[in-house]
Amino acid sequence: MSRLALADIHLPPARPARRRLGADRRGGVALLAGVAFAPLLLATGIAIDMSRLVQFRAALQNAADAAALAGAAAYTSGATASTAAAVASTYMTNAEPSLPRNLGVTFAVTPATTTGAAGQTTGYTMSVAVSARVPTTIMALVTPSLAANVSAVALNQVETISANLGNWKSSAWDANTIYWYIVPPGGALPAMSDLHMLFTNTAPAPTTLPSIQVTAGQSIGFALQNVTGGIHVYGSNQYGSAQGNTNWLYSQLSPPAAQAYPTVATNCALQVVVATPSNPTPVETPGACAATTPANATVSCAQLPGQTAYFFWNDMGGAVDDHDYNDAQYSITCPGAASGLSAQSAGPTNVVLIR
């Protein structure tokens, strides 16, 4: 076999290096993909961060709403403003640990009052303003965190409950005086200084009807101050109270006579009937005692908006008591509208969010 001489081997002419690189398209696709992927990744990161912000704001708003409602519920008079603010602050402080991850929460609570045309207080409000910052992920390339600001305002409206003494009736040998009071929290009995006289059978009827002003969520109760034989001398009453003794019965107790007569187990003192379209003017049911205190013995206008409740008291006085429940009778009407009954002044009957 003959050996080829180097002179006999012919190679193709060499291309310039820049021409070879320019003709090679293989790396261009990857470069273009990388350039296109960067904004897609950023857009996805923005979407994730904004979604986290929306979720955080929802949780923050729920906390602010709850704090405002709790604070307003505790705001029942000018004297309770600082207590109500403390309640709202406590709600926010307790809610913070359960919030999604954040860079810190700050808040401010502000109690205030609303007034009517005549300058009278018509309600109590609690405002809660909250600010926080949520850390970002992909958006950290642009900003390390996003702001979340929410606010809430709750209203505890003052309600005026009307007392109707036109149907006052007292067929009693005892001296009886009816007082209304705001039911204290925890079931405690009211202090004597918190009792407000509604009517007495030892004096002429008042020339103007009394009105009862309470906040929407408060309940009122009634106390019967009974003086045995205060009108006619007859001796001891059916519970054994001697002539001239003073006995206090409270509608919030079960039975109402429990404080005055601890051994009494049944309710022979009070009947309460709510008016209905079919029974617009209820009357007492004489002759019987009940096992428990009646429903609506204490009244919240959240329970009875626009409705009228009739109260019938029996004092167990006289030589022989007939359980007639006509020793003190009156009615009260809550504002609001009730189906089938005429509407009273409008307004919330409970604590509500107004913003």
C-alpha cells in the first residue's frame, strides 16, 4: 500500500472564528428563555405576595372588628370610656399572636360619643385603627414589606324605653313602689343608688311618663319595694312578714322573692306577658304560682325590639292572698320595629359595626 504524501491531502479552507460563532444558534434559545422567565417569575412572586397581603388584611380586619365590638359593648356611659378602651386594646393584643406572619402590629383605640339634635348623647362608639407590615418574598427585590392598614368603628346606641303608667293598677293593702335598674354583670343585685323609681301607690301618679335610657345591649330589671300593711293594717302577710316590714323583690331573681324570703321556692310574685297582634293588651292570670321566673322578667331591647311587655306583681299581702297579681301593674315598650306591631323610633337594638 502506498503511503500518501502530505501534499496529497486537501482540507477545506478554515472559517474565521467570528463567523462560526455567529452561525451557531444553539445558545440563543436558552438565553431567550432566561430573559422571558425573569418577568414571569417576578409576576408569580408578586401574585403570591399580594395574595398573602390580602389574607393578612382579612385576618387583621376581623381582629379590628372584634376589638371594636367588644369595646363598644363595654362602653355604656361616659364613666366607662377608659374601661371600654382597655377592653378593645386587650382584644387586639390577644389577637396578635394568631395573625399570619408579619413584621409587627400597631393599633390605636378611640372612644367617642354621638349626639342628637338637642345635644343629648345618642350612642357610644369605639374606633380601632390598626397598621402592620407583611414581609415579601420575590417582591423583596423591589420592597422588603407591604403595608396593611385597617379600621373598624362599632356603635352602642342609647335606647329610650317608654314606661306606660296609664295601665298602672295597685289593688294592695301594702305600700308598693316599683323601681327600674340596669342589671349588673355577673348576676349581682343593684346597689340602692342605682335604683330609679317608676311608680308608687303611696303618692299621686306623676304628670309625665318616665323614660328609661339604656344602651342597646343592656338589660333592665325591676324591683318591688313592699312594706307589709303600709296602706291598711292587717298583721303578717302570707310569707310571714310582720306589719311594717320592708321587703325587696327583684325581677332578675328566681323566684323574685328569693332575697326577701329565702325559703320561698316558687314564683308567686311576678307575671310578664308580651303583647302580640292577637293579644294587644294582656291581662294577669290570677290564682296560681309558677315554678320559675317568667321569660322577659328582665328586658333587653335586643330581645324585644318594638314590643311591649306587661308586668303584673303580687305582694302576698292581706289576711288571705288570692294570688291576683294586681298589686302593681304597668308596661314598658322598646324602640325598634316588630312584625305586626307599630314601629317605634328606629335604631340598632344591639352593638353594631358602622364602619
